[in-house]
Amino acid sequence: MEAFTISSSEKESTADIKKAVIRFVKKPLVYHLVFWIGYFLFNTLRWGSYFDDYWYSLRSNLVEFPIHIILVYINLYYLLPRYIPNRLPKYLVLLFFAILAMSLVRIVLNYQFVTTEVWRESVIKEQSLFGFNYIIAVFIGELYVVGLTTAIKLIIDWVRTQRRARELERRNHETELSFLRSQVQPHFFFNTLNNLYSLTLDKSDKAPETVLKLSDLMSYVIYKGKNNQVSLPEEVTHIQNYIDLERLRYGDNLIAEINISGNIQGKFIPPLILMPFVENSFKHGAHYKNGAIPISINLSLNGNVLYFKVKNSKGRSKSSHEQSSNSGIGIQNTLRRLELLYDKNFNLDIIEDERTYQISLKITLDED
């Protein structure tokens, strides 16, 4: 038995055919054809069953449907865009006369090509071809088709408008998030470079180690900060690197550790969303009395819910009002990012008294 194989060129040809079919199906023309063919078959079968004469129903619909189609497209693509919503009375008048004119044309064509029996559909036999009741019946039939297609058109337009609005809102959010991230990064580096500057002025032996730590931090911010999500362990490592960098500056005076409870593996979080709170705690606690810098950082997980708490003792060199109002661009940007990313599905509490400053954040994380 011979084995048949499909060459790569044949596979590419098959793929091209599939793509062409998909492109064709997506074209509006196809939707219109499907609608009219389906409606034609339905109408033919319905009236054929009603009269028990499918040949008559077929001939009648062959005459009537071109009139339906002409009238519908005049309404959808000329009258509606031109006169709605600003000139509604004129639209209604023009639509009325258009339907009336096409109804009369339909009556004449039906008489000439289908049957000389006037208004066969009615139990009341009309003697005149242009009898009032006959014209009204045909007019209502055309009005029904116009009304049905207009409703479909308006629904489709509404759905498209809603989709465009959602897409515009999504793009605006993405643009704003990118802008906020671009603000967070320079702010972060500015603070860190200030630390390095202090060490170089003191000719500290810690300067080279600081440069290495700063390199790791810059790598994270530049390459990970532009992502929508990073793993929670990566974000925690980034915070720990920042604390280590600050410890190079403050030495044993810095009392700060990250206390973690729960399994952080397989969880994802927007990058740099926690970092501004840690930076802010250093800014508030760096001038604490006796030279000590006590900062408490707690991160716990309950399922997919993250609880993040940072608490620091307040410095004595600034008033409470100055420290509150000077929370900086980092906190403001982070709050806005939380609003854009999580809508209202997060809780952020800032508690401040004379001695301490504390933030508590609750968000639901994504899983791998």
C-alpha cells in the first residue's frame, strides 16, 4: 500500500484557502446575502403553506423581494444617515412616500407577472387594482420589512458603538497606565541615585555594592516594569533588593524585614505596584529619633487575596501635615493604577497618627 504525504506547499495552499474563506465570511456582503436568502425561503414556505400553492408563493416572492431590497437599502443607507436624528419629520414623510411608491410598483408587477387575481391573500375580493384596502395591506407589508431591517441595523450600530467605546476606554486606560509607569520609574531611580550620591560623597566602601544592587533594580524596572503582570516572587525579590540597598546606606539603624505568610508561588501582580508604599515608609521613617529606622512590612495570602501592610514610625524633623501632604507622586500614581487595574475591587487604607504611618492594601491576584 502506498503512503500518501502532503507537501509543505499543499499545506500552505490549504491554509491560504481557509484564510480566504474566513475573510469572505467576515465580509458584510455575506451577512446580507444570508439574511435575504433566509428571509426569502421563510416567506416562500410560509405563504406556500398558507395557499397550498408553493409555485404561486415562489413567483410572488420573486417579484416582491427586489422591491423589498431596494426599499430597505434606500432607507438604511440614504434616508437614515441623512435625516436621523436631526430631521425626523422630513425622514418620516420621505419614508412614507417611498413605501407608498414601492407598494404601487409591487401591485402592478404582481398583477403583470404573477396573477391577475386582485389581492389573492384577502378573503374580501377587491374589484379595483388600486383599491384602498389593497394598497394599505401592501403598504403595511412593506412597512414591516422596513421596520424589521431598521431595527436590526440600529441594534448592530448600537453594539458597534458600545464595542468602540469599550475599546477606546481600554486604550485610554493602557495609555494612562503607561504614562503612570513612566512616571514611577524616574521617581524611583531619583531616590536610589540620591542614596548612591551620599555614599560616593563619603567615599564609602559600600558604593560598588550599591552600584550592583542598583543595576539589579534598574534591570527589573526597565525589563519587567513594562509588563502587565509579573510573578509575585519577583516583586518580593525586587522589594528585598531595595531594602538591601537602603541597608547599605543606613547600616544597622535600619530595622526592616519582609514577613511573608502563605504560598506566593504561581501568583501574579502588576509590576511596581507595591514598591511606592515601601519607598514612602523609608521617606517617613528615615528621620526617626535615636537614629533607628523601624519599618514593618507584612505580606500574606489567603487563596488569591493579597494583604500587604507597611508600617513605619514617623520622623521628628517634619510635621505630621508635611509628611501627609508629601507622600509624593509614587503613592498618587499607585492609587490611580489600582483604580485602573482593579476598578473598585481593592481596598487601600492609610492610617496615620502622631507616631506611626501605615498603609494596608487588599487585592485579588491572578493565577498562572
